[in-house]
Amino acid sequence: MSEPAANADLKRAPPGSPEPGAQHEPPRAAPRPKNYLVLSIFSCFCPAYPINIVAFVFSIMALNSYSQGDIEGSRRLGRNALWVAVASIMIGLLIIGIYCVVHFTTHAI
């Protein structure tokens, strides 16, 4: 008859440990920073080739940095990828605009 009492002592949690019925949230992982991969791929279709390749490289580096656990580095590289991709798109549109103006305003004699 003393055996059930011994089992009751084994089932008790040690002092200082959380209660078994208490709900605890798992630790939250940091949200994934944006790496702007789609935007940098889109910028590769603009005619500013050295610049848009740099945006693509920054984007891939941000993705790799996040997978290695460097959240702040990933955020910084993603922001760099965004600005370089935007600059590449703007320069590409400027090149296309200049080409159209030159093409349609010159007269072939």
C-alpha cells in the first residue's frame, strides 16, 4: 500500500520548475528581413548591367546572412539591395528615355 505514495512523489515537479499545466509561449524567432530578391531580379532586365548585378549580389548575400543567423547584417544587406535595385531601375529608364529621344528626333536623310 505504500507503493502508490512513492509514485506520487516521483510525479511531482522539482521546486522552481514551471507547472506542467501552465502555458508557455515558445521563444519567438526574429522576423525574416526582406532581401528584395524579386526586385533585384526585375532590375536585371534594365540596361544598367553592372549596377543591377550588384543589387542581385547584395540580395543573395542578405539571404545567406539570414540563413547564418546574422539578422542585423541581413537587414543591412537587404536595404543596400533595395537602394541599388531602385537606382538600377531609374538609370535603366533614363537610358531607355534618352535612346527613344535620340532615335525619334534624328532625321535620316
